[in-house]
Amino acid sequence: MTSDRKIIIDVRDLDVSIGGCPVLERINLQILENTFTGLIGPNGGGKTTLLRALLGLIRPERGEILIQGRHLGTGDSRAWIMGYVPQKIAVQRGAPFSVLDTVVMGRYGKIGLGGRPKKKDREMALSCLEEVGMAHVARQLIGTLSGGEQQRVFIARALCAEPKVLILDEPTAAVDVAGQDSFYRLLHRLREAYSLTVFMATHDVGVVPIHCDAIACLNRTLHLHGRPEEILKKDVFKKLYGSEVEMVMHGKIPHRMIGKHHD
């Protein structure tokens, strides 16, 4: 990919193993600032592992990760730039945390260990809730919300850390089909409002050419990375998903893939 934008995430020759089993091999990936990149690939292909490596939650066996030119793990290079929304967050219905309290937790990286949220932190949290359309339930218990509503709250929590990069792992897993379009419209609006770089792992390959600037195609190693119109026409993409993927063409850009998905 060529662009005048700067590289914000730079992954170089990355290998990751879990329990002695190789999960990622020879990953080389550059993410440009203020872009929306979709990370796709089959189940078990290493998408979540790559995200966790970018967040410094998994130590690679080989290679390096640079965030805005700084090696991951040096000083506060992860804490001040990354906002993360994981795939599954277990929330008990009776959990004694309000929606506002949940979002305030996103400020703890800036408040510091043992610190207490101040008025400005709660104001920031409320502002983030307003951005995702959830301010009206700020005092409601988080466990009483639907899966889609909780997802928006967790995005607000990530925004509360004032990140440069928003990383999402399967963000529509808890969102019904009717809510997916509004969810992606929200992501685009937040990207614009906060000047975010968005990196999203998803099994919903049908949304990628519609919403993303770039696609990274992963199955243990990175097979393809580029613009949707460059990637989705290639035979490598079809082989990666096998016979379960059917590409429906409209013009030159495939806009929908229909196939089975098993979690």
C-alpha cells in the first residue's frame, strides 16, 4: 500500500507460539494512521493472538512490534496509545457496576494504580457515553444491558483512555444483523471525531470491502494485505476460506461473501 499517511503500527518478522504450538509465523504488517483495517481469516488462524501481541499481552518468540516508531514494551508505549474492545467480556447480570463506572475504568491507565477517579475523569466518561449514544443509561447497571448495548459501552470505555488506535476483536459478535449497519456507522463517526486508527478482527467478511480501507488476511501467516479491491479478487483469498466462501460481484469490487461460520 502506498500513502502519505505515517505508519502507526509496524510488525516485523513476528513469530508467536502458545503452549509450544506455533500460532503466528513470519508476520510482517504495517498499519497506517487514521485508516480502518479489517483483519480476516478462518477460525483458529491467529487473529485474536495477533491483537493480543499488539497489546503487549503475549510475548513473541521472535520479531518486533513498533508503535509510532517505538518498540512495544518500552516505557508507556502501549498504555497511552491503544484502546481495546475484546471479543467476549463476561458481565454478570447482577454485577454491581453502573454503566458510568464501567467507562470510568478506561481512565485507570492515566489515573495510575491506587488513584481515584476525579470529576474530570467522570466527565470524560460521560462524554464518551454520549458519543456512542448510551449516556441515557449511565446510571443503569451494566449487567442489565443487551449484548449490543454493552458493546457500545465497552467502546466508550476504550475511548475514555484517549487512544490513537482502537483495536476491536469480533465487535459484532453480540450485535444482531439489524444493528450491524448502525454499529459500523458509529465506528466511522468515532474514527473521524477522534482521529482514530481502527484495527478490527472479524469473521464477517461481507462488511470488509464496504467499510474498510485495507484488509489483512491471516491464517497463521499473513497471506495478503492491501486495499479491498486488490485483495478480494485474488485466488489466495478464495483458497484461504475454501469452498465455504461464495463471492458475489457488483462491478469490480466483491462486496459480499456468503458462507458458513463456526465459532
